[in-house]
Amino acid sequence: MNVAQAIARILAAEGVEILFAYPVNPLIEAAAEVDIRTVIVRQERVGLHMADAWSRLSSGDRLGVFCMQHGPGAENAYGGVAQAYGESVPIMVIPAGYPTRVMNVDPNFSSWRQMAGVAKLTDHVGDAGAVVESMRRGFSALRNGRGRPVVIEVPADVFAKECPDPTGTYAPTFGVRSGPDPAGVVAAARVLAAAERPVIYAGQGVHYAKAWGELKELAELLQIPVTTTLAGKSAFPEDHPLSLGTAGRTIGKQVHDFLTGADVILAIGASLTRTGFGQRMPNGATIIHATGDPADLQKDVPVQHALVGDAQLTLQALIDTVNGGLPQRVSAGAKRAAKARAKEVPAKIDSTRKAWLKTWKPKLTSNDTPINPYRVVYELDRLVDKSNVIVTHDAGSPRDQMTPFWTSTEPLSYIGWGKTTQLGYGLGLAMGAKLAHPEKLCINVWGDAAIGFTGMDFETAVRERIPILSILFNNFSMAIEIPIMQVAQEKFGSTDISGHYADFAKALGGYGERIEDPGDIVDALKRGIAQTEAGVPVLLEFITSKEIAYSTF
């Protein structure tokens, strides 16, 4: 068989169910031959976003794979690979390369060289006999350690070369986990036990480790309030009495008050990367940094204690140590402190949140026209079945407006992101989510700027029968830029954009509806959800105000 066929058989052996792709790459046909579903997108970046969501929502058990042609296909894909790299998502990318005789000729694009800065591993299959080794290295890198893209480039002519059939001889790769240093666990447990105002700061590593139960157990054991990063949102139920909510760019006052007032912070499954889309660690707090990647340690934030290992193993080790591995005096003190916090902390969280929400109630319940986008978020949050939904934001205003006001109650029910913020990411994430969980209502919330980047792939949802609910805020403006582009706007209208996107959705074969009256929000959402249940992709276009108020403290 040829190299393309051999790679397809290796993908099947690794459990790959879908190949996201944009032609022309010989792997597409080879994958179809072995019954791997091929999903063809309108542009490369969206296909990578779909593969990204597939990997995230499977906690890395099922890996997203994308392939594309050499040259312009690989060049266009770069942004999607970079986005997955920034968000630490394991996806396999298999670009075609220029034919061997010209692959080193300037200016021909070389994925394995030029994507090295946004990939965990890049490889080049220059010899048909090296296929098995390259694929095994790639999948092992995806299944172990920090999740990030792996890029394996195959020159166009090498795809057609003959090679042995790997069926029956290729052994699928596997993942291994490692736990933290026991001495470090004891030291960290002592610090947590002695803390007066501890906070847990949970990141995406909790999702990949499936450590939701252990996170909740430790929080309840010591009565420690929990906040999450954007990528970690939904790792802890936000209707729990100890939940502070999400520590993104926009936050509730309870997040601000508890985080800035903490004397000890346990950052678990979080890189503590300094970003404008998250909260900085407060000065003076003792930081326990528990991460799966030692490269995170002391990178942006000075920490006093470090635990390197799988988040589930780390949390379980802390629980076991608190329960039976500390001196009796220390353990007794921790129990007394937890008992006192149980009486005080949930009540303080609740009262602070209620007072903060009261200040935002006018926007959340506004009857103004154009519609206030906060009103749409508020109604959507109250309407949907939280046990059967996956939702994501887009970059810019939708992210900042949703994060504090969307209550996530189930693990992996919210795809949060923000290390890098490419517009249009949310559409592909929602489609990938629906393919991974066809039984769930999958929603992306975006703006009129984001749809300009990836909107044509709404047609992919129609053609591939992926019934998502796409909610668009149309304020005919790049509103978030208004305060910083005042002269350009006044002289040249530089923040003005326009479109009738409901008609656009209908033209592509989906269900489109434009909503201008706030009194119609709930009924429109119900109609949209009903259409998705009937198998039709939906775009609901809400005509909204140029809202630029955010809860940032």
C-alpha cells in the first residue's frame, strides 16, 4: 500500500473517528477507505478549531486530527495551530509538503520547520519506511505531558510511495501519568492546613486529568472557595456554595474580594501564564503551584511551593495527606479552621455575589432597544438545560459579557479560552463539540466582527449536518475598539461594520432569525433550540447596543 493508506490505518488503530480536512491531501481519500469520517471545511483554521474541540471535550482520550494541502493550505492553517498551541490542546496536524525535489526551495512553505514555534513536536516523513516511527512519536507526544499540537509533514510525492501495511503490527500509543513529590505534597498540605483565607485557582489541567471529583472533595474537606481560569471554567460547579466563579478578564466582585484577600492560593492545573484575559496573583499571598509542566514554574509568577504532576493524582495526594498524613496538632487545627469557614465563607460568597448582581440587574433585565447583550446572556443562562449543554464564547465583547454571568454546572459544559484571542474561534469549537456530543445543545456566542472571519463555515454546519445554535450580537460596530479608535472613527468610520446575518444563514441553508425586540428574546431562543433538535443549524442575530461596560474591578 502507499504512505497515505498506511497513515489512515494508523489513525484507525489510534481510535481516530473523524478527519477534519480541506483538500487537496491524499489522506482524505485514504481515511474514507477505512471508514474514518471526513469533514471538509471552508477554510483550514475552522477545521483545526473543530479538531481542537473534539480533543478538549474528550479530555484528550479521543484526539482531533486535521490535514490540508501543501503551500497555501498549510500557510492558512498556521493560525489554527497557533491557537491550539496557546490553549494547550493536543491535536494531530498532517499537512502535505512540497514534493521532495523542491521542498527546500525558497519561498516554499515548510510546515515542519515553520510551525515548530507553535507545536509540541514537528516531524517530516521524507522516507516511506519512516511512517510508523513518525506517527508513533507523534501520537505518544499527544497522549503524554502537556497537550499541544503535533505536526507531521508528508511531502506530496511521498504520500504515493509504497510502504508496508501496518495493520496488525502497529501498536497504539498510550498515556502515562506521574504524581508529585511526596515531600512537596506534605509541605503544601501543611500550608493549606494553616491558611486562614485560602483560595483554589483551578485551570484546564483539571479537565484533562478528569479531576473534577477530587477538586470538589478537597474544597469541601477544607472549605476552600474555588475560582477557575477561563480554560478551567466548568471544572468546579458554579452553583456550589464554595464557587466564586471564573477569574477571567471580567469577574464578579466575589472573585475579586476573595482572590485579592487570600493568604494562600493553590493553583491546580493552571500555568499561571500572565495574560490580559485572566487575573494576576495578588502580592503577599503564598502560592502553591501545582502543574503538569515544570516549564510553568516561576515563569511569570514567583511561587513558594511547587507540585509537578497530573492534577488528579496531585489533588488525591493532598486529600490523603490532609486526612491522615499530617501531625495530629496540625490536622486538628485544619479541621477547626474548616469548620469555621463552613459557617462564614459560603454566606460571604453568597451575599457578595447577590450585592454585585444587584448592580448589574438593570443591564441583565434591560428592556432597551437596541437589545442589551447582557439581557440575551441572562435569558439564555436561565433557559437552557445546564446538564445537556456545551457553550463557548468568541473573542472580544462576547467573552467578556458571558464569563461572569454564565453559570456552568457540569464538567466540560463550557469551552473557555483566552491565552490568544483569534476572532471566529467559537464557531469551529461549537461544531466540533456537536460532533463529539451529538446529544447536547452546542452553542457559540459571537459578534459581528467574529463572523467576518469564519462565517462562511456556517455552510459547513449545514452541509455536514451539524445542528449548532449560533448566537450573534450585531451592533454594527467593533464596539470594544471605540474608546481606543476615537479619531479614526470620527474621521473615517473605522469601527463601523454591517450585515444582515440572519439572511446570510438562510442563504446557506440554515435557519436564520433577526431579533430586535427584547420581549422576543426567549421565544426566539426556544424556536432556535427547536430547530437544532430537528437537525437544522441555527443563527439567531440579535440587534444589540454598543455595550462597553465590563465587570473588571
